[in-house]
Amino acid sequence: MKIELIKGDITKIETDVIVNAANSSLMGGGGVDGAIHRSGGSAILEECKKIIDEQGELPTGEAVITGAGKLPSDYVIHTVGPVWKDGSKNEAELLNNCYKNSLKLAEENNAKSIAFPNISTGVYGFPKKKAAEIAVKTVKDYKGSIEKCVFVCFDDENYSLYESLLKE
């Protein structure tokens, strides 16, 4: 799988799938989640409401897929990252599951390209370096038909962390 790194806005990325760092209610929020819902329009929220009606809140580490509304991608995969406590509450495994389950779901929907934000590193407080290490390792270890993964960093700190990890 080809891995790219971009500093920018994930809502402008043209991949088959963009991943949303969602909250468990899937109703939009701040950060990446709010940006995706605002840019994608009401169609995404309507699909999220149907998912919640059918299965209830989305558990941490799991992923669901919707259309992308007005976004330049075909789909949005919504995944709920862990809130960082102290590292002893399975946070690393749950974050790994976010990436793994998103890749699997993208593949099940015949996607060839996927873009990830920096899941859980905003208000959820996951240490950025540790989160970047998990993201890069999970994507590099993934065996499947996805051809391209783009890590989209909104801030300089995350961009620098990913850049150094991807050079290794």
C-alpha cells in the first residue's frame, strides 16, 4: 500500500473514503467530526441517524460507513476513538481497532484509497506521538486490497510526527 502524508483539511481530500473521528452518537461534534458534517451536508447526518436507530451508539474502536454527501470522496467511515485516561484502559488497542476496522470496512466497500485524520489526538487527549505510532504501524501491517492511504494532519506537530515515522 502506498502511504502519503498531507497537511491540510480532510474534507478536501479526494480519496474513495475519508475517515471521520466521530463520537459514539454519530451526530457531529467539534474538530474533524464537525468539519465533515458541515462540509458534507445533511445527507451524512441523516444516514448516521438511521444507523443509530438500528444499532444504538457506536462502541469505541468500531466503524460504520455512510455516503459522503457533498464531500469529494465516495464514502465516510465513522470510527470512535478512545478517550485517553492514563494508558491502562486499553486505549492503544482501541485506537488500533479504529484504523484496522476502518481499513476492513473500506475494503468491503471496494475502496482503493482511504484518508485518515489524527484520531483521538484532539479533545480526546491521546498522546500524539503514541497515536501516530499506532496509526502508521496498523496501516503498514494491514494486508488487503487498499492501494493508497493518506494521513491528513491538521497541525504541524502531528505532521512532523508522521513525517519522521514514515521515513523510518
